[in-house]
Amino acid sequence: MWLTSLLFGCISHAQEHVVLQLKWIHQFQFAGYYMAKEKGFYEQAGLDVTILPADPNNPDTQFKVLAGQAHFGITHSGILQARMQGKPLVALAAVLQSSPYCWMVKENSNIYTPADFTNKRISYLGKAENAELIIMLQQAGINVAQLPLYSGLYPLRDFQNGLFDALQVYVTNEPFLMRQAGIATRQICPKQYGINVYSDILFTSENVIEQKPQMVEKFRQASLKGWRYAMLNMNESIDVIRSKYNPDKTKTQLAYEADAMRPFIAQAGIPIGSMSEIRWQWIAQLYNYEPHKYQHELDKFVYHPKVNEEPYPWSWMLIAASLLTVLCIPLYLHLIFSRQQQYRILQATQERKKEVE
């Protein structure tokens, strides 16, 4: 018992402070990281993790990681474009296997496919954040540059009032708000048209990996463990978010987010967080980068754990095994000596019996 206390005492004193910068406010979108913290997965890895919500007016997580304000961040597939432009960013895991960004139109709209966007007024679109939405329209023959843009300050209200036709949305958020307002909508999403890019990428910088490779791997493993737990225990995760992270979100809203995100996270035969270099090459082509010209950057962009680095559970198991060995060897020798003594006593007793007979 004292040995277990000693081991956990060593772990707690060795905790390293780590900062994770989210790309938006606290919501189910980041449930895996909350559960990794609340269930002690980070603590078991020797990490003391602070999870920071984004400033909605400036949700640039890439800058904060590169500036050293955070060790890790969450971002979109546009991180690949930043890497191609020379920023030393490294993708650790893709929590969402498909993009949750879609165009939202009203149910009574005559927009059903990307080809129907001709002359339709759309919301302002950031090319880096949601490039897949533009690509989807371009592949349908739409000249996006000629589409009239809405750039007002109240997009949800103005969409509801019919001031423009299509609003870029995150499937877990705006559709729910419209439903609550009694507005029937539908979504036109890139995945439906073969544009299947990663999203909610867990990333860090080359500098962090070079300085603390073990910490990076421990954080990645514990985070993915948190995501697996969150997806298997969604109700518990919702309760944790409401009680500790965002009490302003209703249980109904968080449940909607969870149900909407499930098909983007959990896909048959694909472990949570998996990434494929081949698929990243394909995404590079979507962004008009020729993979063979940027292969060197792609090789450094996709994270590979160092083979000589031990996954975090084993380091503490080796310490435990060493301590147990030191304790058990004397006990083992004592046991052997005792058995030898018993054997000698038994032999002596048998010899005396023979002499008496």
C-alpha cells in the first residue's frame, strides 16, 4: 500500500504544466479534452493541463501556439496551407474525420445542391478557415467571386429575416439555434459531394516537439483516451461540460451537439484521431498545392512518435517494476533459505527414524 502511495506521490510531484488553446468557446466540440482532464488521464500522464476557450473575436489558435502562449491548439484543415507557407506547425491528430462546416439554407429555399448557388447571396467566407465550402461551389461550376456577399454584423438574425440566402455554419451550432427559433433549415455539406477533409486538428509546433517529445506524446495519448471515453459516456460528458465549463449551454443543446458530432468523430474501422498522409496529400491538391513539390513539408507536417520514446504508461511501470524487484529479491532469497532449512530438518528427521528402526 505504501508503495502505491509512493509511486503516485512521485507522479503528482512530477506534473508538467501544459496549455491547450481551443478554437471556440466551451462546448461538446471539445468533450474529449474535458474528460481527459476530469477522469485523470492527463494527471496519470504527469500533466497539469489548462484548457483555454478561444476569444470569439480572435480565434487564431495557430498564432498562439507559434508565439508560445499555448503548447497545443485545435484548428481546421487550413493548417496545411499555413504549413505550406512555412509555418512550423505539426498535426498530431484529426478528431473529426470530415468537415462539420456546411452551407445552411432555409427549408423553403430553392437551393438543394451546390449548382443552385448561382446568383445567390452568401455570407462572408474566410478562405483559410472554410476553404472546402468554396471548393465545393467551384467544383459545381459556380464563380464564387461573382456571388454577392453578406457582411453584416448579425448574420443569424439577418439570415432569419431573409437578407441573404446561404449561411456558412458549424453543424453543431447554428442549425440548433434556428430550430429553436422555429426556422426549418437544411445543410449542404462538402462531405456529401466528395470533399472529405479533416477538421478539429490537434496540433503543436516543431519547437515544442523538439524540446519536449515525451510530453507531446503523453498529451496526445491522454487526449485520445479522453475522446474515446467521451464518446462512450456522452451523458456524463454533457453533465461535466454544464457543471464545470459552460453552464450557459442547456442539456438539450449539448445533446444536439453530441448527436451532430458523432458521425464526424466515430467512423467504422477508423480509430479516433487517425490521420493518413495520403489523404493529406489529397487535401493539399484541393488547396492547389502539388504534393511532390511540398513533400518535404508534408513529411514534417504529419506527426510521427519517435520510436525511441516510450509511451507514458511504461515509464512509471518500469519504475514500479524496479522498486518491486528491489523489494522482492530479499523476500525471494529468504523463501529459498527457509525451504532449504525445512528440507534439511525433514532429512534429519527421516535419518533419525531409520536409526531407531
